[in-house]
Amino acid sequence: MSDLASSTLTALAHIEQELTSGESYVFQLRLTRCGQEKTEKLLAAVRGQSQNYADDLSELCSLSHELMKDVRLDPTRCLLWRSLYSDSALIWSLLDILRARELNNVEDDEYWKASVKRLDDAIIIAGAPGKSRLDLILDTIERIQSAHLPLTTTLCHIIIPHVSKEENRPDAVLLPSATHPVPVLSKPPSISAFRSRFGSAPFILRQYAADWPAVKERLWASKAYLQTVAGRGRVVPVEIGRDYRTDDWTQRMIEWDDFLDYLFANVEADREVDKRQQAFKEVRYLAQHDLCKQFPALREDVVVPDYVYTCLPPPEHSPQYRPPANDEQLVMNTWIGPAGTLSPAHIDPFYNFYTQVVGKKTVWLAPPNASRVLSPHPATTASSSEHRTSSDPISPDSKENSAILSNTTHLDVFASASELQCERGFMETVAPLAMSAVLDEGDMLFFPPGWWHALRSESTSFSVSMWF
């Protein structure tokens, strides 16, 4: 028996033991009216008793995906469906490993890529909740890659060039929609000073993250490095379209390698670049995704500042503020896209440290009282505090953007002065309060919940946000 098959049998036995304990979510599902048949299918599959395990587990994945998106469900019930989705996907891929030889799929790259994608879906769509589930999923991906999807020896050694800092004028007002620069602190404040004096308004710490490995060694600017830390067959959720307020915007799961090809196309030094760029007319943006959770090696390249753990009180303008509801009370997301990628003006319910890792990004900010003019997008009537966190289920290959629009204004704060003059009340009441700046590699921006903010990539850009 191969090491891969042996470790797979061990994983299945471990899952079966957990699922049949009286404390498992499967036991809880069995107590509900709708859980008996589903749990029997899951247990039959993990025990190797299902003749059509792929069909049964595919059905469980589809059903639990639909149910976890139901906003009427309470959080506990939603967690049950997320767990069912994750385990169905994991068991399916584990059984694929055992059945590959009899199905004559051992040498079929597409078979193994489908198995890896299914495991990535469990992380991206359902969050891989449950005891040791994320580690087990990541270990299974790594074992499949090692045995059947080894990295090619011809990795593409392209580096995104550093944009000159000479173009960065930190004290300049950069946009007609803003009157002030974002304050730049001359040195990082102490923890007590941050809590007592600086936690209520935006500021920038220039080069605060300059010693992050991702920045100092420019690891995230290397295509070969990004290919290596992920391995083959991985998929990521990508927004398609320059602006999520437009009708042609959508979301799609695509292969990480394809996204890197798109992202690095404009820095390749051969004649084929133009042809590739023509094939990539649509804008692709990996936005608000915890890539460090999916590719754990990347987590070693960033450093969470101690400020995040200071337990700041609710701001005066947001007395309803609560930190993220996960164990760490921290949500870390990555934002990766080409020049021109746009995040329209919107508000979030958390404090935020936003760090520029690769490239440049222009940021625009306005205080909460600008909401009188910057009302949420008319396409939705949902609460303006609504926002997806990284543990919430998402819908890949979806055109649904109403939930995103619930905290977003229809105004384009990057428009020209003449266009902004046509927006009623904006230049008179919002622009005098607004501020802007350019973030360079290693710069860290802080702003409180409820502040309107918009961002635009000035070059190929990698950023990390930390909501707390």
C-alpha cells in the first residue's frame, strides 16, 4: 500500500470517529427533521459503503451550499451546513484517492486538479470549520500535489518591478474629491497612545511594514514564489469587472496559475505579452479573500501589529461596533489586481489596518457624517453595516452583488472635478472633509469603522487588510 493510500485511510477513519461521536455536528443534524437522510449518506460514504459516493457527496455539497446561504438561518444552523459541505468535499476527494487506480485515473492531471479544486472550495465557500478540518484539507491537498501534481521545473521567474518612490508625495492632496492629505505620523505611537489618542481617526505609518518578508524580500512580487507556495491545481475566487456596481460584474473561481499569468502578463519581456494581454480584456480582481488561510506559507510573510489586540472601544459614531466574531477577533484579507483596479467608496463595520505589500494604491477617505451625501447604492435596501467576513459562505460563479452594494455609494470619488460638480452636495459638504494619499510598498493605513473609503491601484498591486 502506498503512503498516500495509507494516510488517506487514516484520515477517513479519523473523520468517521469524529462524525459518530455524540458531540459531532452530524449528531446534531440527526436531531433535526431534515438531517437523518443526509447524515446517513455521509456516513455511508466515509465507511466505504456507498456505491455511488461521487453522486451522493455531490448532492450533499450542492444542498448544503444552498442552505448555508439562507440568511434566515441562525449562525449555529449555518455552521452545521458549512461543516456538512466541508466534510462532503473532503471525503469525496479522499475516496477519489483510493479509487483512482481502479478508475484508471492515476495519470490524469484533470482528475487530480478536480480533487484539489473540491478541497479549495471547502475552504473558500464553507470556511472549512470544525476540529482540525482545515489542517486535514490542506494536508490532503499537499499529498495529492506531491504524488500526482508536482511543480514543473520551468517556473516563471518574473518579478513585478518596484515603482519609484519619487512619484509619491505624501503631503499632497491628490484627488479633486478630497481637500486634505491623510495624516502621516512621524513615528509609530505607543500602544497606550494609539488607544487614547490615535484610534479615532485615520493615519498612515510610512514604511511600518518594510521589514515584513513579503515586502523586504519582495516575495509577493515573484511569480515563481507565488506558484511554489500554492502548488498546482489551486483555485481562487476572483471578481470579474472593474467595478462591482456595474451590471457586467460577476464572480468566478479560476485557477491560481491562470490568475498569476494574467497578473504578470504586463511585466513579461517577450513579444507574446501583447497577445496574452488581448486575451485578458476583462479585469480580474482577487478581493477580500483570506489567501493566507488558503496558502499558509504566505502567513509567515506578514506580521500582525500589536495595535490590533488593543481592544479599542466602539467609536462615538458607531456605538454598535463589535469586533469580528471569530476566535482571534481578526479577519485578514488580501486584495490583488492590476493597475486601475477599483474598490468604490464604501464603509465597513470594523477597525482596519490596511498595508500595501506590492505596488502603489491611491486611497480616499471621508468621515461617517459624509453619509448624508454618500448614501448606500440604490440597488439595495440592506443594512449598511452588512459585510461579508472571510468565514461567511460565498457563491463562486455568481453575478449577485446586492449584499456588497449595501455598504457602497453610487458616487465615483475618483471622477474629475467637473463630473463631481454635478453630484448634488458633494463638493460643498463631502470634499471639504475628505482626505487622500498614495500608499507605497510597506506603508500601513489605519482607519476606524464607519469611515468611507475608496481605493484604486496605480500599478499591479498586492494589499493586506486586517479587520479587528
